Amino acid sequence: MKRIVFYIVLSSMMSSIISIAAYKQYYKETSTSFPTYNNYKSKTESSENSSLVSSAGLPDFTRVVDKTIYAVVNVRNYSSNNSQFDPFDFFFGFPDDFGGGGREKKHQKNNNDMPGLHGSGVIISPDGYIVTNNHVVKYAERIEVTLSDQKTYRAKLIGKDPSTDIALLKINDKNLPFIYFSDSNKVQVGEWVLAIGNPFDLNSTVTAGIISAKNRNLGILRGETPSAIESFFQTDAAVNPGNSGGALVNTNGELIGINTAISSSSGNFIGYSFAAPSNLVAKVVKDIKKYGSVQRAYLGIKGIDLSKIEYIKYYNKETNQNIKPQKGFLIAEVFEKSGAYDAGLRKGDIIKNIDGKPIQNIADLSFIIGTKYPGNKIKVNVIRNGENKTFNVILKDIQGRIKIRTKEEISPSELLGATFEYMTQDYKKDFGIDYGIIIKEIKEGGRLSSIGMEEGDIILSINGEKMKKPSDVDRILKRYSGDVTIKSLKQDGQVYIAGFEMD
């Protein structure tokens, strides 16, 4: 029993399989307008600094605000599934009925003409691509975007990635104001930043602060997916509910992050906020647009962040070892047939750097692996039994492949993020139906999980066509583009109808 408890606790301490994909390769590819990168200018240039100081000698951000504020939008989530209060609302958005006594039933129907959640988004191209947080649009049946001039659009969800809490939207218009991406690797602790968003539905709100720290891992996304990637900027710019998905910009007016979370017990700002770095955001949205899903590479290990003293103490006690707190990442498990396994990495190795970049904690490791694609090669330097060793690793995807998959290679079932199975005759009899298929397994980040469907739910029809066997899903949706409507039965017998758009 003690050993079972140990593995449960150790599992909670360990990071998930390390993941994410490639910024370096992204820069090598050309793009006309999506996403667009400005030439990053040094903060020491006098032309930039002169406009940041008022006649009174105080910081003046009016030029930066005028350059960026019109590209930050209000994002409203209309969904009948928003009837359950989510504690992450405090972090990622602002529920319209906040303070209204909570919500009672997870699948209780709600009038989807009323938004259950709203947050912020950033226009990143003149033709209407918008980046926001996954939580802002979670379970959305309809998404509405309002610009600073109060012009409103219905937005299309292009894709989302729960691992990074990033989603990509699209509105139909041209010549829209947008914000250039900047290289977040060049951001320094102590530099000025501005947070722009819609806290408490107060449109076009700007706050200022500095970068307080980099590469923060908070553990807030692990409930969404086991392969969560957290390497946040920490800033003291005030961010409140509703700011989620908004812009964090530098003094050049360039996007360096997407505001994602706050550190608070009350749900309101108390001194620190956190933003996903722009390099990671750019990679995610580029993959979604080009491939239909994020092309994630995995090292194929689990382990312990050696900067966490309490984890090390527990690990040493249970394994009779004497590992000291230090910079680095201790490998506690290597998965068979992974890139790490093939290269010869072992349990007990301490990763010190990757491609010459130091690994101080799990945030460093997840971000660096997150800047690679399946098939990319990396050099991993470890300490093994007191000796330095270097290994050449070829990264793989979660299925062990070493190639990027195109949209055409991904089946509709994969995009839905689910596997299906036949209903037995007894099951049909229990529910009083003679057709339908059961969701056997569902993955976070797929279209079905994003609209509130769960394992065990029965899909009755897709776009009005009855489901009789699992292969019907791919048959109906193969090469389909447009609105998808799914009618299902929840396990309590409740009829549930939801939909999404599919390219």
C-alpha cells in the first residue's frame, strides 16, 4: 500500500511527457501576413526611448497604446454548456453570472443567446486571424468578437491547444489593425510591458508593469491535459478576470505574450500575472493554420524538477538516494521506443542543457522541447554517475512518428479527438433506441471535448444522419467543410446537441 501511495504522489510531482514544437524552424519559413514579425529593435535605441518619456521626465506609453489598443478585441463565448461554474473562470475569463449563486448541473441547458464567458483576443493579421486562450472559447457553440469601435463579428474557431491554453479564431474582414509578434527569447527581466484587454468587460483597458520573472511553471494547465506546457512570463502589470487572451506588449508595441493567468486566492489581481510567451504562441497558431493541429514533439521522459526541494526530499526518502537541490531535471522514467529511449537516456540521468541552452527547471525543458517538431534532432547533456555525457536524440510525436502530418493525413475521428465503438443490443434496449455509437475514448484538445462531450456519451447523429457504426464518422466528415451538428445522449439519458465548424 505504501508503495502504491508513493507512486501516486510521485506521479503528481513529476511532469508529464515533455512536449511542444518549433520556433526556430518557423522563422525559416516565409509568410505574407500570418503571423507577422516585426524587426526587433534594441531597447537602447534613442529613437525608441525618447518617445517613452514625457515632458515631465516620467514614463509615457501613449505611442505604444495608440499602436496596439485597436488590435485587442472582446471575445464572447455563447454556449449552453457554460451553465457550470468553473474555478478557472477566475483565471481565464469572467462569467456573466459571477456572484449569482453558482451553477448546479454540468449539462444543464442554458440559453446560448447569452454569453457564459468573455475574455480578450489579439488580432495578429490584417485578414482577421485572432489569438486568444483556449479557456475563453471552451465549449463554445458560437463565438462573437467585438472590436474597439464596437463592430461585431461572428468568429470561426480554427483550432485550439489545451496544452498551451491557446486558441486561434478567424473573422471575415480585411485591413484590420493587428499587432506584430516579437521574439520572446529576447525579453529581459525588468523591462517595461503593457497588458491590454477587457477586465470585467471594461473594454480596451491598459495597465503597465515590468517583467518580474521568466519561465514560470504554475501547474494550472495540468487539469486540462497531461502534456501541459507552462513557461510563463511573470509580470506585475495588473491583469484581472476578462483579460485572458489579451496582449502583453513591449515598448515597441510588439506582442511578447498572451495574458493567461493571475496568482490570486480571490480571483482578482493581487500583484502577479502570467503570460504565455509569443514564440510559443506563434508556433501553436502557425501549426493550427497550416496543419490543422499542433505538431508536437516529445522527448519521452518523466521526471522531477530539481529546483523543488520538497519533491527531492520525498524522492530521496522513498528511493534511499541523496539527490541535492540543483539546476536541472532528473529523469525518473524513460518511455520505450521514445526518442530518449532510442538515444540511450536512462532513469537517474540529470539533464543539464539541451542544444547548449541550460536547463534550470521543468519550464525550461518543456519550452525548449516545445520549440521542436517530430523528426528534429537535439543534443542532450546529462550528468550520469557524476560524469558529463551528451546524447543525440531524434524527437518523435506521441505515436512514435518522426514526420509532420498534413491535414490530409489526419482523419476526421482524430480531429474530433475520439475513438468510437458499437452499441450492444442490451445497451440499445436500455436507452430505447436502435442506433447510435458510443464514445470509447476522448482526448483533450479534440473537437468533441471542446463542446462538452465525454467518454460513454452516445452519438445519435451527425448533421442529421444516424450513426450505426464507428466508421460512419469518417465517412460523413471526410472532406467535409462547414457547420457540424452532433446529437447525442448523455449517460443520464439527457439529449445533448452541440456543434462546431470544420474546415
